[in-house]
Amino acid sequence: MLQPWLSGRSRPRKLTLFKAELQRRNGQLEAARRSLQYLMRLHPNDLQVLQLLVLLDQEQGRHHQAKAELTPRFKALEPGQRLEIGLLLADLLRQGGSNQAAIELYGELAQEDANDARPLLALALLQQEQGDPEAVHALVKQARERGIQTDETIL
């Protein structure tokens, strides 16, 4: 039903992103990759496109390729403008078993944006996974000091 419309030449970013997600879910992985690569040429630092591309790479066992694509994008951005991509990269590092590199990146991101608690909370989750309750407590306290509203039942 949507195929004739989706195969049109000019399409908005959100529609192409939706198409790529449908292709991924339907097992058309290479078609999804082509759609995402098309979007990356038009919107090189679009977080939603990057997230879906990383997910697709992970599902296909291309962890190193995802890291190789994200790292230069992260480094090309100025500090203060790379938080979201940095969080995605750090999570990719963590999932790939590079915990120390993820810890360092979360710390760098936390220093770059003193008002955003997300790097501290991500680091706290990583420390929790590693079984360090003192570090978790200290990081959550720092995150609260940054003004984030947290639900104590979750933390």
C-alpha cells in the first residue's frame, strides 16, 4: 500500500527514516542500510539516523564498523555540540566491552557540559554494572546537583 509512495524520488527525512525502520524490521537489511546511508549524506549528524544505523550495524555484527563511523563524526564536532553523538559512541563502546574507553568518554562529556546529567547517569549505570556502589552513589549525587529531576525508586 505504501510502496508506490515510498519509492518516490523526493521524500522527507522522517519518511525515509520510517522506511528504513520498516525495512530493518522486515529483514531487508541492505535496503535499510541504503536508505540510512542516503539520509547520512543529507544529514550527517542526525541523531535518529545515527542511532538506527548503529542498531542495524549491531544486529549484523558490525560493531567495529559502527564505531569506525561514529568516532570521526564525534571528533569532528566541537566540545559542547557533541553530547548526543558522544553518548551514543560511549554506549557502543560499553556494549562492545570497552568499558574503560566508555568511562573516559562519559567523563569527558560530563566535563564538556556541566549542566547535563546524562553522562553522569550513564557512567553511574556502567559503574553499577561493574559492582561499584560507592561510585554509583557519588555519580547520582553529582547528577542531582546538576538539577536533574530523578525518581529515587529507579535510582
